Amino acid sequence: MSEEPKSESRWKRIPPTPERRALAARLRVLRQMNGWKQEDAARELGWTQNSYGDIELCRKRVHTDQLLELAKVFEVTPSWLLTGSTKDLSDNAKRRIQNDVFFNLTETESRKDD
């Protein structure tokens, strides 16, 4: 009896884009600012630890409904999660988030937000 070769998964992992890496980094910083582990963030979202962790580790894409849930739990805007733009953030959110979280902004955007 010969063994059939294993077929490749039809789901190929797509390398993360710089935007996905930036989103993951923002989520990681927000989670750490709250003093949470990945499992704590997942519990707050009502997700499994793997579901949340896969996003933070760039293993899966974020769907619109998930992005909205993440923004709500972390008390930021979806726009900030995606782009780092502070334009739509509340003053309270701006005070709460450390300056080093505001990356991926051009100098022009940074000046507009001040």
C-alpha cells in the first residue's frame, strides 16, 4: 500500500502587511496598558484566546465587526486602530494612550492633531 502525498492546504498563509503589523502592535500596547494578558483581552471581547492572539500575532485578518469590537473594548476609534490617526480620538483617549503608541503618522498629521 503506497501512501498518498499530503496535499497542501488550500489556505495559504499570506504574509502580514505593514498595516496589519501596525494594528497588531497597537493592540499589543493597548492590552499591556490595561495590564491584560491575551486571554484577558479575549475574555473582554467574548472571544477565544486563539482568536484574539491570532490577530495580535498577524496570523489572521481582522473583519469589520471585529475591528469595531476591538475599538469599543479598548476605548479608541477604529480609525486609530487602522491608521494611528489621532484626529477622531477623544481627549480622554489621547491622554490615556502613551505618545509612543502614536506611530505611523506623518509629521503633518501629528501637527494637525496637536
